[in-house]
Amino acid sequence: MNVQVDVEKVVWATKWTRNMVRMVGSKLLARLLLLISSVTLISLLALTRCGIGGLVADNVLIADDSGATKVDLQQQQVNSENEQQRGYLQLLQQREEENRQEVAKLTAEIRSLKLQLLQLRNTQTPSQQSSGQEVVGTVMNGTTSPATSALYDCTAYVRRQVGAAEILHGLPLNNEYELIPFNHFTFSRVYPIELGLGKRVVEKPIGYKRKDLLDAMNRALESLNRNVTLKYTLDDFTEGIYRNEPTTGTQYELYFRTKDLANKSSNPHHEHSSHGVTKVVVMRPFAPLQTIQLEAYPKVHEKELIHIILPLSGRSATFQNFMDKFFRIALTHDRRVHLTVVYFGNEGLQEARAIMSRILSAKNGGNSSNLKLLALNETFSRAKGLRVGAEKMWDTSEKGKDMLLFMCDVDIVFSAKFLDRCRWNAKPGKKVYYPVVFSLYNPHVVYTLQGRELPPETDQLLISRDTGFWRDFGYGMTCQYRSDFLKVRGFDEEIVGWGGEDVMLYRKYVRSSIKVIRATDPGIFHIWHPKVCTGVSGGQKLTADQYRACIRSRALNEASHAQLGFLAFRDDIAAHYQDDANATKVLHATPHKPTKRISTQATARKTT
């Protein structure tokens, strides 16, 4: 198998080894030249001194053969010169020994480098040897530098990742659900298989996605432009596909118009059939897993106190239901929760006070420090209610102390486990938590189509494709610290009515340096309720954007695609099963109100 593994890194390793051999050889040659120069210099100096001493002695003997005193003096000078010569010889021997040891050390290093180079070459497969590729295959010995060892580890890991990926060969899978499909793309368009938040079937690559695809195309161009005279550019790219394998990496298959020297002056935008096509397969292997952080969380009695803020206006029955669940989950199990209700208007205010009083007294749900109600005689504004709840401190002892806020709605049900995740995923100045809530469909549609009686609300809290959907377009539920909320200047309080304020706050965090934790959370549900999009109290109309968002939310909340199809085609289904008493009974048992609404919408679409 012609395995292509990051050849540049391997060639670099070989060149580095060869350069080391050359450098060591040069160093050895310099040491030898220095040794020869030292020997020559010392020898000349010794010979010069000996010659002068002999000449002086001869002159003394010729001038005065009988001068014993002069002879003795000359003998002393000769002895002195002999001692100096012996000293020079000893110094020369010492230098020779040092040079000999250095030569032996360098020779050992050369031998080690040659052995490593031989090991690199011996690990080639026959196909790699024929193509001239060199792949690292054995662990370096103890004399290897850390950089070389790291290079080997990285190259070997990349090699294993490519071998394990389904990129040059197929792999047997257990079923069709394991297959990971590719996404088609061009230079300016991506056709995603997973629609994501925008639910777009075609989109323009932006942000990290654009950078990812450009990196892949540029890498392919580098490979195409090696040893060619006619260079490829991004204009030659026609299309490609990519996919993510979670355990191995991202795979890209890119197609370029083949460069032809005979037609190099042709227009690159001619029809595809007039050009050959060159395919380049590129992979971005995932690195080994690394442990980044270890963090211990406090025990139950040391948990961070959560301040829940609930804006409210009317809806007494829904509020009673919320308070029952709040007592059962927050006050009984977690016990590290405070609730602030910001109530707008006078209608229903006394009933809301009575509901909170009953929770405190009749059910012994703690003391008044757990619950607080703030009344505002104003038109309902969720943005203002959350801001007022965040600014009003519980008592004077908490002034100056940061608080963890959970901004909630009356239609929300949450578990004690969600409260823990609220604490885990929020940190002042560091991160905020935006859970993706599971939104329940209209239970009258869901369970009637199944031929079942409507179960209690507790039994409706099930996560399945028939009972609800992940509300990935909703940003109203969030856990964040008060200091961060005030730092980004909170909500836009000019927004009145339904929706919009939560998106604006979310965008502020996305554009800031604070990390946004956005994740599906199986511990928080949005309970279905009828949604009215005609306007708000006080006669104020919704803006065009608010109205479209409300209608979209209303349609998505009603039922699943399949369930809406059953409602839209109920007459056809009833006609098909007119002899089936059970089917007719189930279909006609569907609640009249939602059926009429859906049927009307379906008729309008059909007419259009």
C-alpha cells in the first residue's frame, strides 16, 4: 500500500541527520588541523633552542679550552635548556592525549549517527523504497536528541491515524448509522449534511469553517506545485468533499483542473469537460488526547448559591405549577437556591403573593429568605425584569459579593442535576452557560395520535423525537454571574414584548472574551403552552422580526414533522382507512382546535 505520510517531516529528519554527519566531520577535521599545527610549532621551538645551546658550547670550547669556570657555566645552561625541552615534550604529550580523547568522542558520535541513519533506511517498505520515501519505523536509541524523538513520536502517530482512517480503503461497519457522510463544497458554498443552527441546506463558509477549507486547499496546492513549471492556483479548484471522523481526523478530497502545457493559455473557466481533473486527498489527523485541567467541585453543603430570577405577568395557574416543582426540586433536594419573582402589573399580583405564601407555610418550604417578590406597576418587559432582579440584593451582607444568576421562565422545568451543571459551567469573568433546552410538543397532538390518554406532566418529560426537540434557537435560559451581566450592560430594555432581548445578550457574550458554554442539557425542559403572536398588552404591536420569530417558534413547538403530516393529510388517511375502525377512531380523536389550525395552513400552502 502506497502510504503517504507527511513526507516533508521525514525528509527533514533525514536531511538533519546528514547535516549532523557533515558538521561532525568538519569539527573533527578542524581538531586534527589544530593538533598538527600545535605539534609543528612546539617542534620548531624545541629544535631552535637546542641548536643555539650547542653553538654556544662550541664557541666556549674553541675560545678557551682551559677555562673550567666557563665550561661549568655552559654545562648549567645546557642542563637548563634540557629541562625546558622535557617540559615542552610533556605539554605536547598532554595535548596529544586530549586531542586523542576528543577524536574518540567525535568518532563515537559519528558512528551513532550513521547507525541511526541506517535504521531509518532499513524501516522502509518495498513500495516506499521504490518511490524514494523514508518513513520512521523504530525508536531512536538513548543518544537521540529530544527534538528527534518528538519528531518520531509525531510521525509515527500520524502514520497510525492515517492507517486507521477510512480514507484509502473501506472499513466494515455494523450498520448504516455508523457511516459518516461527506459534505460537498466549492470555493464559495458548502452543502452541509448537518444543518446546524441556521437550518440552511446551503451556506457560505465563514469563520473557522472557511479557514479550515482554505488550509486544505492550500495544502493540496503545495503538493501539486512540487517540481512543476506550470503552477496551480485556487482558480483551478473546482469542488471537493470533506467529513469528520471523530477518532482519526478530518478528511478532504479536492478536485483541480489539470494543468496542460499545451493549453496553458486557455481560459480556466471553460467547461469542465475541456480539462482533465486531478484529485488530491488531504487529511488533518487529530493529535493524541491531552489532559488540560483537573478541577474538584465542592460538596453539597458548600455549593454555590444560585439566584433564580423569574419575570412574570399573570398566568397564575402556570405559576402555581412552577412553584410546586420549584419546592420539590430546589428547596427539598438542592437547598442552595434563592428565587426572585419580578411581577409586572397589578392584575394577579395578590394571587402570586398567596401562591408563594402557601409554599412557605403549608409545605414548610424553608423561610422567607428563599423567596422574594418584587412588584413593578409597568408593562411586562422580560429584559427589565431580569435586570431588576439582578440588581436587587437579597440583604445588605451580600452587597459587594458576586452572585450566580439563573435567568428563568415560568414555562421551564429543571432538575437538581441541571443546577449542578449551572454551577460547573459558569465562572465570573471566564465563562457563561447557555443550555440548549428540550422543548416539548403539544401533548394533545402527541398522545392523541398514539391513541393514548394524556399522562401527567411528570410522565411527559421524555426526550425522544416524538415528544419534543432541542431548542437550539432559544437563548432565554442562561446561567451567568452578576458581574459579567453588568459588565456587558445586560439586556436591551427598549425591546418590548416577545423575544429578541435574549439573542442580543447572547451576541454580546459571543463577541466578548468570555467563553460561552453552549450544550444540550437533558435536565431542563420547556413545557408546551399556546403561543399568541398578534401583539402584547397595552396595544403595542410586535415588530416584523419579532412576529416572524414568534410564528416560527409556534410552528416548531406544535408537533414533529411527521405528526404535522398526519394532521395535514388526515382526510386522505381517513379515506384510505375508512374500513379500519381503529384508525378512524384515532384520527378523528385528534383535538379539533390544533387540527383545524394545521389543516387551514396546509390548505393555504396547497393553494399557493
